[in-house]
Amino acid sequence: MTQTSNRFFDELGKLMTDAAGAAQGAQKEMESFMRAQGEKMLAGMDLVRRDEFEAVKAMAAKAREDSEALLARVAALESEISRLKGEA
């Protein structure tokens, strides 16, 4: 009876190990499926990548600085023109 009982437990252990392996395989397959669906959904949303956003943000900041510098230069030139007209 001891050998029968050991054999039963050995077979049960193998069955449990196989079931755990199958469950782990199913879990990996589900994760892959969910990841693919998520990527597909994000691609359809036409989102901007972070590096592209940062590049455009830097360009906008540079354009703002250039614009402010040009406004100051125009104001200085207009002031100079007004001063020269006043001397004439």
C-alpha cells in the first residue's frame, strides 16, 4: 500500500506541475495579447511621443525668446527713429 500511495502522490505531483506550467504559459500568452491590444489602441489614438513633445516644447521656448528679443530691438529702433526725428 505504501508504494501505491507514493505512486499516487508522484502522479499527482506531476499533474500539478504540468497544470502550473500550462497556467503560466496561458498567463504569458494573455500578457502578450493584452500588450499588443494596448499598443494597437495607443497607435490609433495618434498620440505624441515624449521625445517629440520635448523637442517641440524647446522649439517654442526658443521662438518665444527670439520674439521677445525682436520686440525689444524694434522698440529700441522706434525710439531711435523718434529721437532722430525730434533732432531734425
